[in-house]
Amino acid sequence: MADPTRPPADRSQPSPDPRPAPVAPITVREFQDLIFERYYPTDSKRGAAGTFLLFMEEVGELATSLHECGPGKTPTPAQRANLGEEFVDVFAWLATLANIHGVDLTAELKKYTTPGKVTGTKD
């Protein structure tokens, strides 16, 4: 029951939402295009071999972050945030390599989206 001595809450203004503003969704195609537009001139000059080395450097950073956030660990908020950043860095460098080689990642997803195309799992 409401307290009759307390004035009613002002509901004319919504409470501020403490969560960060949502990020607009992006497709794999849009992401690959974004990476192409921003980085292709530099990436293509560096070439596939040099870009692959940078990709593997990012994979190593992801491995370190996975270790820091692994089972039995108590990662700090900064370590948890870094884990997400390392995943997306690896994805960005993968898109870069695909761009250099003219591979459309969206088109290649058919390997996993076509029923029966991929069967079994790796242990």
C-alpha cells in the first residue's frame, strides 16, 4: 500500500538508463567492407605474409587473454573487457587477410549455414 504522506513519484520523466547505449548491429559483410575501406591500401602494400604475422600476433594476445580469464581464474573487469577486444581484433585481422585474398567471408559462411555441409566435431 502506498504511503499517503509521501508525494507520488514523478513518472513524467523516465529514469536514466545506466547501461551503455546499444551498438547498432553490423553484418559480416558490413564489417568486412568497413575493414576494407579503412585499411586496404596499407594492408595490400604490406602483403599477405606481413599481414598474417600481425594476425598471429593478435591470436597470441587472444591466447594470453583467454589464459587470464580461464577456469579457476578471477579476472579483473579490465581483463574481461580485454578478452572481448582481443576476439574482435582477431576477427578484424581475419577480415583483412580475406580482403587481401579477395575472399568474401559472408559467401563462405555457406559452409556452416548449409544443412549437412559440415558434420561431426573435433575433440
